[in-house]
Amino acid sequence: MVSKLVASIVLIVPVAVWAALPHSPAPYAPAPYSPAPAHHGYCDPKAPPKCAEGSDLPYCILDPEYPAYDIAHKISQDALFLKKYADVADQSADDLVEHISKPQEESFDYKYYTGASKGPSPYDATNWIGPEGYLCPSDVDYAKITRAVNVEGHWRIILQHIPEGYGYGHYNYTQTTRLETCLFPDSACRLVAPCYNSKCTQKYVYHRMLSVDPCDPYRGFFIDTYKLPSACSCHVPQ
């Protein structure tokens, strides 16, 4: 009986003493292995592309990063492509502006105009003189847009396929848009008396163009809608 009691004390006391005494920390035990979560690249459809950096325009005409190869591949894989595609590549004022020819429109120069009288009087002659042109000076461009913001605020790639080695013809699939942007928005209309409080107003039109979603490489061509500048008109309030 005594020997069993001694044995019990021998077994218990060392544990209690060890717990009460200072000692080194337990050896490092690594945490259970868990793989790092997979990181999938996020594409923000509202993030401006590089061609739009430093510009407040909702579109690009020149785009060094335009995915020409991908566009050509999508054309070759789309059995309904020719039913979706349409363009008038040789647009000009001859076709779209009544009573004004292409040479006339291209010759309009408003460098002299600042949107108001340059002199001390609002009736200074500089507000009235000037060559032929619109009441509201504008910049007109028959452009082939490469990227644009759709009506939902998402950037899209616009179909513009011109293979190297070909001129304009059967193998080119482009989309031409007439852009007319006010040079002096909200300024007074030229040749209109200041007493009318006239103002040059930017007008827009909705365009539907064959597009590609840069955030969805597996999506084919689709028609999307864009709000683009179409005219600069003189507005006279009541």
C-alpha cells in the first residue's frame, strides 16, 4: 500500500513542479496547410483604356493597343457576321449636309472666333466678321472609332478591321461615324446680336455599332448603343 502511494506521488509531483517552474516555449508547430486563394484577374468595364488617358472624350479614334488579331479571328468564327455588319465608308458633307459640299465644310476656319466680342463693346466688329461657316463653330470628323463608352458607361471595342496589305475595299470591315463637336460650347453664336443671349449647344445622337466586350473574350460580336456628338446648334432662349 505504501509503495503504491509513493509511486503516485512520484508520478504527480514532477508534473506540478514542471508547470510551476520557468521553462522554454514548446517547439514550433506549423499551422495546418491551406492553399492560398486563387486570384482571378478583374476587368473593370468602366475603367478607361490607355487610348483615353488624358482625354475627356467618351471614345478613341487612335488606339495603339487595338486587338486587330482578335477581331480578325472573331470575324472568321462568326457565321452571321455579314448579316450584322454595315457601313458607308465614304461619308462626307456631300451626302449628309444639305446645301454644303465636302470642300466647303473642310474649308471652314474659326480661328478668328473666340465666342464673344474681343473689344470693349459687345457690338465690336470682331463678333460679326468672318468667312463662311456655321453660326456655332464646330469640329467635324468622319471618324472610325476604335473604342467608345456605351450608354451604360461601359467601354467597348468597336469593329474596325482593315487588314494590312489591302486598301479600302471588300476585305475591310469598318464603321464610320460623323462626329461634330462644339469648338466653343456655351459661347455666343457668331453673327447673332448679344442682346439675344444666344448660346452654342452641343447635340448628340445615339449610334448602334458592332462591338466587342474587352472584359469577356469569349463573347462574340454584338450591337451596342453609344451617345456621340452630332451637331453644334445655336440656341436662343425666350
